[in-house]
Amino acid sequence: MAISLHIFRIIDVNFNRAKEGLRVIEDIFRFILRDNHLRKWARKVRHSLDKIVKEASFKNKLIKARSTEEDLGKDYDFLEKRRKSMEEVLYINLQRVKESLRVLEEFLKLIDEKKAGIIKKTRFKVYELEKYTFSKWPSLRNTG
């Protein structure tokens, strides 16, 4: 069975979404909370995703599948609302990362079980990062 270009597009979108969300989280830890331990943890998780696309052939398939002009969801700005607080930004981005990782895990199972396994481990690292963050910084639980 040939792997559809659509599958690579789903993987590309969710890979980018997860990396972007982790960068937002990392910057909150770095510039707002000034917590170097959490910053390094988020950075390590973000960099672990690079293992998935490190081989040029796979990266090229993702880029080839990218089609932002045809993305049906790109024009739904009304879904993106103003954030009420930094806590809400952190919470929303943690959820975004977890959801993206789950999608990656499922679709990578169609292509490469090893890559899917790396994503599964990464997803559980994000669960632990979230738990540790909210236990260390209880005030962050206030998401508005």
C-alpha cells in the first residue's frame, strides 16, 4: 500500500504544531518563570522531535506534502481568541502539543513503528512536564 501524500501532510502539520507549542512553553519557562530546569526540559522534548525528521528523505516528503494554500482550517481566525493570561497561554500550548503528538503517533504507525515509538515516549514526557510544572508552580493552574 502506497502511503498517501495526505498522510505526510498530516504528519507535517502536527510536527510543526508540536514544535511551535513547545517553543511557546519553553519561552514562558525562560522569560516569565525564569525556571532553567523547566526550560531545559521543554527544549529537550522539542529537540527530541527532530529525531523524527532528521533523515533528508523523510523531511523532503513532509515539505513536498505541505500545502498551506489548501488548508481548510487556516482561515478560521474566529476560533483563535484573545488570551486572558500567561497561565492560559501555557495551558493551551501544553494541550496543543499533547494533541499533536497523539496525531503524530497514530499516523506514523502507518509509516514507521520506530518513529511512532519515539513520539509515544515524547508524549509521555510532555505529560510529566505538565504535571511537574503545575506541582512546582501551583498558581499556573488558574487558566482563566
